[in-house]
Amino acid sequence: MWCPCALFLKRPWPKVNNLKKAFIQLHIAVLLAGLTGILGKLITLNEGLLVWYRLLLTAVSLWILALIRRQAIRLEPADVWRIFGVGSVAALHWVAFYGSIKYSNVSVGLLCFSSIGFFTALIEPLLLRHRVDFVELLLGLLVIAGIFFIFKVDPHYKTGILVGLVSSLLGSLFPVLNKRLLVRIPPETVTLYELSGGFLFLSILLPVYLYFIPSERLLPNPGDWGWLLVLSLACTVLAFNLSMSALQRISAFTVNLSYNLEPVYGILLAFIVFREDKHLNGGFYVGFFLIILSIVLQMVRLWRKRVKAVAPVKAG
């Protein structure tokens, strides 16, 4: 199974050079990532079932693609279990992310997602045993200040914010745990096994989850199936392939930097689709400003660091 959009985006484009094509692919991928919050609100299933169906459809699609491409998928059993463990963390992160949206709204859920940088600044040095980057920590605290401001001004978002912070904490573990795996294993194979492991883990956990957080129904309605297909094929499989394709022409640094725009794109889409701007007061925008300020400062900081690192090479 494959999305025809991917074939269109991969073929040679007339009058568009390869670098421009890569940037277009990258920003389509970031926009698709921002769309996941909108789809989480449109799908009427609870967050546990939503993620289970997303993982099911995505894992099946990725295995079919791997077989079509004759992708190397053999791994040592120890690596399979490690990757499955990271996939379980990713599954819990998604459940908490969509729970945050269900208990508040798309804008608040995506703002909480921005706190992932703060948790990464704390967790990465602990797990990888290097020094804390205090500038990153301060920028992360600026995001936390923005979320706290929203929390104080709009207390009815309390549950969604708390669940969103749990989502960010789990999300910060995901790339740190992936670093050691990606040194030895291709990213396509890691993704294939991680999403498969997340699906198996959530399949075991789901009966317990539904016992404590019951759902009115277990099967998606026709509309849900359509949105789930978009979420799985476009926002997961296609977005991943577009990112990988862009990486062939532009640096991993630029790709990672561009993904900072994901919550911004998502919030703007939420304003357009759900008119959430009509239901948010001034406190939200103050918090939003603090978070955007943190993202911009981090992007400028990383860009300047990149320029300094490249300059001596060019001079040589």
C-alpha cells in the first residue's frame, strides 16, 4: 500500500532544482506533522483506541513497503527487543499527546508539546552522560513559563496541560533512546520495528486502559476510518519518507531545525479549522508568545553555532 502523493513528490519536477524540491518536501512533512493534532480532534475514538488503530495501519503499510522495496529487515534479537522498548515509549507518548488534545484543545496540546525541549535538556545529559547545556535549559524553562501562564489564566485546561506535559516527557526520551540505535541500524528499519513494537505493546495494554478509561465504542465510524488513513498514511508514512528524501539533499541539522515549526503550523491550522482563536483568552497568547520566543531563540542559536562550525572548514 502506498500513497500516490509520494510518487508525485519523488519524481523529477520540471523547472524546480533538487535543493528547492528537498525544502518543499521537508516543509510538507513538517506541515503533515502539525496536522496530526487536528486529526486527533476530528477522530471521535478515545486516545488509546486512536493510537492503536494508527499504529496498526502504519505498521501494516510499512511492512508492505519494506517487502516491496526488499528492504533489509533482519536484526539481532537483542536489537529487536531494544527497538520494541523504544516503540513502547513512543506509543505511550502518542496516547498522552492525543489525550492532552481530547481534554483541552489542539492549540493547548501542541503548546505543551513544545516543552519537549526542556525535558530533553534535562534527560539527555543524564542518559548519555554529558554536561548539561544551561542555555537549552533556560530556553526550555521559558516554554514551561508560557505553559504555566496558560495554566494559571485558564484553569479549565488543567487536565489537558498535565497530560500534555507527560506526553512531552515521554517524547523527550524517544530521540535520546534512538541515538544509539541509529548509529548501527538504518532509520527505515528502526521505524519499522519501533512502530510494530509500539502496536504490540499497546495491544497488550489496551484492555487494561479501556477498563479504567472506557470508550463508548471500539470500532471507528466511517468518518474516523478516513481520518485514520490520512493520519497513518499521510502524516506518518508519507511524512517520514519525505523527510528521508529531503535528507538526501539537505543536512540533518536543517531538518531538525525545521521541525521546531511543527506546533506553530498545527496551532495555525487549529485556528483555521476549529476557530479555536475565538475560545482562547489573552493568557493563551502571552504563553504562546513566550514559547514562540523560545523556539526562535533556539533556532537562531543553533544556526549561529552551525555557521561557526562550517566557517573554519570553508576557510581551509
